[in-house]
Amino acid sequence: MTLFLSIKCVVLRGFMKTMMKVILCVGFSVTAGIAQAACTFDVEVGDYLKFSAADMTVEKSCESITVNLTHAGSLPANVMGHNWVLAASNDVDAVAADGMQAGLDAKYVKVDDSRVLAVSAVVGGGETTSVSFSTADLTAGGDYMFFCSVPGHSYNMRGMFVVQP
Ligand code: CU1
């Protein structure tokens, strides 16, 4: 009986240790996730019309925001290229329409378009690019969207870009 109880106790202690480790690990990864999400984002695209991020939330307290865009597909940029563009929500349709005429070399945005708050290079399958931009011109609580300005993509490839204080 005594032997049985002590075995049970050891098993229980082992279980509690494991649980403590799990709780600690989960706690650390949640903290790390929040710290990473505030100023730098990894966004994935592929051989389809979709961003991996539906919406993005940034903090104005970040001096600059970096978006790392990875194309995990295999089609080249002139067939299924994607970029990441930021604009005020009211400007998105007009910026995308003007971008159609601009062409691939101009990243499908009109040259010196002041409505474009940030624009990345156009990437094809297997390529990665990064765009960094200051938060100085962004207003907390403002109405912004990110989208892909490659012709025909912006209706499916867009999401809210929320700026918190
Ligand atoms: Cu696209």
C-alpha cells in the first residue's frame, strides 16, 4: 500500500513538472508572438489571389513597420506576381486602377503617386521582398487598407490595416 502511494506520488510529481513546463512554454511563446507582431510582419502569398493575413494591426509607437512578403508558389512575377501596397481605404480602387497602366517595372503603381503610403516590389514564385515605412504619416484610428496592385488582384487581395496608438 505504501509502495503504491509513493509510486502514485512520483507519477503525480512528474505530471505536475510537465504541466509547469507546458504552461511556461505557452506563456513565453505568447509573449514573443505579441512582441514580434507589433512592428514586423511576415506575409505569404502563392499561386492564387490571397494574402496569408486577412487583417493587420500595427502600433503607431513603432517608428517604422516592416512587411516581409514571401511568394511560396512557383509561377513567375509576370504571370502570378504579387506586391503589398498600403493606402487610405478610400483611395484603394483609384490607386489600383491607375496601377494597371503603370506596368510591372513600376510595381503596378503610378509614378510618384502620393496616395501610395507604402509599396513593395512585385514578387514571383520563390521570391521574397521587404518594405519598410515610417509610421509618422499614419493616424491612429485612421481608415487604411493593404492590397495587391497587380491588375485584377486588388478585389480579392485586400485587408484592413488597423493603426493603434
Ligand atoms: Cu496579387
